[in-house]
Amino acid sequence: MRRKLTLSVLFCLVLALFPSQTATVAVMSVDLGSEWMKVAIVKPGVPMEIALNKESRRKTPVAVCLKENERLFGDNALGMSVKNPKFVYRHLQSLLGKKHDNPQVAIYQKRFPEHKLVKDEIRGTVLFRNSEEMEYSPEELLGMVLNYSRALAQDFAEQPIKDAVITVPAFFNQAERRAVLQAAQMAGVKVLQLINDNTAVALNYGVFRRKDINSTAQNIMFYDMGSGSTTATIVTYQTVKTKESGTQPQLQIRGVGFDRSLGGFEMELRLRDHLAKLFNEQKKTPKDVRENHRAMAKLLKEAQRLKTVLSANADFMAQVEGLMEDIDFKAKVTRVEFEDLCADLFEKVPGPVHEALSSAEMSLDEIEQVILVGGATRVPKVQEVLLKAVGKEELGKNINADEAGAMGAVYQAAALSKAFKVKPFLVREAAVFPIQVEFTRETEEEDGSKSLKHNKRVLFQRMAPYPQRKVITFNRYTDDFAFYINYGDLSFLSEDDLSVFGSFNLTTVQLSGVGSSFQKHIDAESKGIKAHFNMDESGVLLLDRVSTTSLESEDEKRTDEAEKTEAEKEVEKKAKPQKKSKISEDVAVELQVNDILNPSLEAITLQDLTDRDLEKHEREKTLNSLEAFIFETQDKMYQEEYQAVVSEEEKEEITAKLSEASAWLDEEGYSATTKELREKLQELRKLCKAVFFRVEERKKWPDRLVALDNMLNQSSFFLRGARSIPEDDQIFTDVELKTLEKVINETTTWKNDTVAEQEKRSPTERPVLLSKDIEAKLSLLDREVNYLLNKAKFAKPKAKPKNNSTTTPPKSSSKEIRPGEEHNTDSSSQSQPKDETVTIGTS
């Protein structure tokens, strides 16, 4: 029954994601975690699918290796982290949107001491110093990863992809969200939306349970513990009525709780340090293993394996060959030891649950189910503590904890793309951090004194739904002034969260031209200055525009009031109310960013690095082709079919040139340019071209000659049959039959003469019997016979004279076309193809 349900849902998705007629362009999603990413695609005929990487794996490490002229990604980069950790950059998510003095930067530096982090003097953010000449921002490195994710999606979809939905943690603030968008811009990825990761999971869950959603609200909590952080999200599912689509299912984010530091990676780091302590205690070397970056990278890799194994086993023997100074390491670790190492982390597990309930103003009794998401929730102790905290009989494990985010995000990508039509599923996100507008205004006290009053107006409350537009009106300003966009009350955050949050001030907005705008309409009634805000689908706040607003009476514009008496005005006023028109005029806005500046325009492209990668790939491809050609051709010179057609002089020359090229490769070739390698390959191919041609021709002769003999026999048989038709029934003219006979005779003569001539020639000479000539003769015969066959197909039988004495001569000027019969009006020798309609559907 469950399998049947799943298949029916997939069938519905296939129909729902059938491409519209406007475009057929694939879209993608990137579930961007701190350690792993999952890429999914939707394309015509493929509803939703995880894109496999080059190792045919369904998830890819978020890692990039930059060493000299080498750039590696994913598993290849991760492999280099053990050999040369200094040049491998990982866990970039925690540095996005952070100033250099942010405590999160210090934590990162402690975890990865092999990297040199320096301050960007312009932006105040972090740079990775790769060398004296090269520095990279976290946005640039993430841009490289996103560009690689797009390449994976394009390879899997077998077509170009530009549009994407990218997941981010729900707790990402404005600076962090902008950093991801900037990274995508560098990668040439068009972001349709940044979607919160648990929202993407909730969408995936709802899409596959559409039939279970009704007008009664259902509250589900998704508990996501990944590598770097933990988030608990409360989602309400129910159907709602819409003007556009009628009654549709909707998910609404009601509450969010999180812990930025609670995740599987911190557990792995503690296991790594424990293994390092055990190795030092074995005293196999006086050196401290913790000071060796390469050895610690090896221990971290083993700690990751150890955490996974201890989730299913009570103990395990950790071992690393050649950990340091060729010394092997081996030590037993138990699950109890692991749980003791992480005891304080497990105590934090209930925290996000309580915070999510508080923000949603709900109790645990109102939550129907708690569903696990993320790899770290597989740790038994995490499940044990969480189950006790939520007081449920069991925890929900009925979604794919690794891929639900990517699949939900790609469904949203298809919904936002113009290329697909999907069944509507409404998504109402929620702003985790409140945002307010602040301004200072001069006020007059009762005693006549003046003072400055600081005002605050909430723009978006905590958990306010978005996308949403808001307008704030400033009533008491008549001239230029400034106001500030800041975060609101963040007292719900812990001290640790507040310390890594970043700037509480977002933007200073300076307005100019306010006074002159009002002066243009001095007689109109001022309705203040309106600031139009928009929190878009990505949760990014934008100031659309600021304008002065006034109301002006339309009657005043039409009539000269000076010509009316007071009595006339009074009568008119009582007769009908005055109509007023709204006057809105934009004023100049200057924005000063107070949290994190955007990267400079020079850093907004990674095309140079991409071009370098393509050049490196092309060079490797050419080098491999040259090596393969030398090896294979040297081998061919000793094969019987090649020895039969090559002269001793040719063989000596080719062998000498191949040996020379092989020696050149060993000495200079591996530093040669792509152009030099390509020229060397072309030179060798030109030298061997004649020999290869002779071998290929001799391979083709037998099949081609047999086909020609068969065609000659069939053509002769057809000719004899055509000539045996009685004169009264003959449909072919004498000229047509003689033309076919001529082609048969000429082809037979050509074949016999050419084969005889070829037999006289030496195998080392250029052949006179060529496969292309045989194919041309075949084509000519085939065309002539087909012409006659088509004529016979459409020919009409001649009318037979009746036996009675009164006969009507047949009309020769026209033919009767009967219903259902085909009629050919083309007199050429080629039959005309019919128009054909090709229908492409989903599989």
C-alpha cells in the first residue's frame, strides 16, 4: 500500500511538472549545508531528481582546494585536506557576513589553525591569505563552490542551467543572506529565492502529503541537527482559499529555535582531540601530534568515521596508518566515552525545541509530531535526549533526512520558474529577527523648551510572515532628514548568539529634496513622507522608494475661487463634497550600509578562474590523447593488419618519430602548453594518416562489396520482372527501364574493373578501390530502383473495355480520386516525405 501511494504521488508530480509551452529550461536547487551540499534538478520529462556528482554520489563536500594552478572541488578537494590541509577551505558558512573581530572568526581559526585569516581593510571582513599574492573572501570561495554545483547540475541534466533556489539556515541575518546572494552572483547563478532549509524540508513533506492536508490546522516540528548547527521549526499545514487558485494547501512557519554551535562537526572535533590525546599518551614520539596540521587532519577524518560507527556499535577500534613520522596509531573508543566527551552538547539538544515553542506561543501538546532531519540526528544520544524533551511516544523518521531539503527547494524552483507548471503549494516564511525603523525628531515641551526625541517603529515583528510589503509614514517632517533601519528587540537571543550576531544596525537612510518637493505643491494638504519597504522571498529587506504625499482639491484646479462669492462657495460646498487627488513625488535616497559592505565590483566575477580550469582541463585532455596515440600506434606497428600495409621505410620513420615524441614527453612534455601538445599530436597523426587509411579501407571492403553484389542482384531481378509485364499493363516507360539497365551495367563494369585493378596493386600503395565510391554506387542503384517502386505504388490500373456494343472511351485528361486513396502529383524521381508531428512527453 505504501509503495502504491508513493508511485501515485510521483505520477502526480510528473504531471504537475510537465513543462509549459513558454520555455523548456531546467532549474536546480542547492541544499547548502556547512559541510555537505545536495544538488537537485527539474527538467522537461524529469520531475525532481538528485544530481549525482562525478563520483556518482548523491552529496558533495562543500570544499575547494586552491594550490598553485590547481583548483579542486568536492571529494577531490576533501582528499587533499589530509595531504595538504593549508590549501583546502571548508565550513565557509560560519564566516559569511562576519567582521574580522567577530568571535565566530576566532572559533574558526582555532578549528583550522593551518589557515591564515587576515582583515579586509575596506570591508572589515575576513580574507583567507592563500599566498603573498592571493587572498580570497568567504564569498569568493563559496562562489566557486556554487559554480561547481551548477556544473554538476548541468552535466546531469545535459543542458545549461542558470536559475536556482538555494537553502540557507533560518537564523541567517541580513548580512549573511546578502553574502550568499553575492557568492551566487559571482558564480553566474540567478537566484530565484533563498529558502530557509527547514522550510524546504517542510515543503517536501507537504507536497508528498497533499491529500492529507485539510482546513484543520496540523502542527509539525522539524528538528534538524546538521554538521554545523541545529534548528527546530514549527510548521502549520492547512488548506486556505485564494483568489487566484481557489482552495490550496499552505504551510506557515510558526516558530523557530536554533543553536549555531550545536552540530555533528563539534562532536567530531572532540573525538579528534580525544584521539590526539590517546596518541600522545602512547609516547611513541616526543612530539605533540596536535602541532602537526597534517596529522590532525588525518585524525579528524578518522573521528568522522568513528562517530558514524559508534551510532550503531558500542565500541570501535580507531586506527590511522602512518599518522606521524611513519608511526601507526590504534586505540579503542567506546560509545560511553564519546557521550562523556559531548555531555554538554547533548544537554543543549532541547534548547531549540523550547525556543521554537516560545516564538510560536505554543505548547508541546499542540505539536502532533516531531520529525528528525539532518545527519547528526542519527547519534543515539541525540534521539534519546530529544525524545525525552518532547514527551512523544516516538520521533518521526518518515522523510529522507539528507535529501528532503534539496527536493523541497527544487520543487520551489520549478514553481518560481516560467518554464514549468506545478500544483500550487503556498509557503509563508517567517522573519526570525524583528526589524524596526528609528528616527530622532525635535519636540517642544510645555515650558517652550525644545528637546530631541528618539522614536522607534516596528517594521517587521518577530515571526512576521514574508514576502511582505510595508509602508511607514513620517508626518512631522518638512525638510531633509535621516532615519535608521535596525534590528528590533533581540533579548530572546543568548549571550553567545548576540556576540556572534554582528551589527545590530543595518542602514542609515539620508533623504534629500524633501523641502523642495513640498514647495512644488504648497497649497496642497501634506500627508507626510512615505517609505516603502519590501521583505522579498529570500528574506532580504529592501527599501523600494521614499516619496512625499499630498492631497490637492480637484475643484480648486478647475475654478478660480476669487471669482466666487462666499455664498456661492457655501452653496457649492453643501451641494457636493470636494474631490481630492493624491500627489506622490519620489525624493532622493542615499543609503549607508552599517553592517557588512558588499564586495567591490572587481571581485564580482570568477570567470578568470573558471577559464583557467577549462584551460587546465583542455591541456590534460590533449596530453592524455597524445600519450594514448603514441602508445597505441607503437603497438599497432606490430599488429598483422598494419604490417600488411606498411612499408619498411614507413615503419622505420613512424617508429622513430613515436620514440622521439615519447622521449620529448618525458623530458619537456609535462610542462608544455596545450598548443605545443596539440601540434605534436597533429604532426604524428599526419605522419600515420596514410597507413591508417589503408587499414580502414581494407576493413570496409568485404561488407561494402557484399552489399553492392546484393543490390546488383536485386536490381537485375527487379528489371527482369518489370520487363515481363504485359504491354497492356506496363506502367514503366522504355526510357525508365533502359536507364536502370544502364546503371546496373555501368556499376557491374566499374566493380569488376576496380577490384581487378586493386588486386594488381601493392598493399602498401594508396588503394583505388575506395569505400566511399562503393557507397556512391549503392546509393545510385538504390535511388533508381526506389523511383520505379514508388511509381508502381501510386499507379492506377488501366480501365478494361466492356463486352457490350456501347462503350464510352476513357477520359485521359483527368483522374478520379477516390476517398481513402493516396494520390501522387509529383513527377520527380524522389518520393516526398509527409509532414510529421512529434510529441514529446514525460517518462
